[in-house]
Amino acid sequence: MSIIVNPHGQQEEKALLAFLDTMKYEYAQADDAIILSESEQQVILERDRQYEAGEIETYTLDQVINHFGIKE
């Protein structure tokens, strides 16, 4: 599975990397633009629909930062 994330700043990037490290997920960072397949696009659209319908659990950036004790 591939996930593309575009953080809006260093603090968001640090929070995401801390989460991935804590969960022991393997990941790679790349600066290149990646084109998604049609099926990958559909998965993203379905997850967006689930989010908008309140069907999935979400966390604010502040909750993630506090949980992982990230400092600027």
C-alpha cells in the first residue's frame, strides 16, 4: 500500500514521522510527484466520504503533537 502525505509545515511532518516511528511502520520519504492509479484515487475518495460522514475516528494536529510530546 502507498500513502501520499503533504504536510503543511515542519511541525506536521514531525508529528507524522513520530507516529510512524512509534507504530514501527516502515516508510520512505520522496520529493517526487507520484501519479495515483484509478483504484488508488477511488480509495482516497471513499475515505474522504467516510471522514465527511463521521464514520472514522480522527485526531487534531494538537492531539497528535501532545500525544507524541513534539516540541518546535
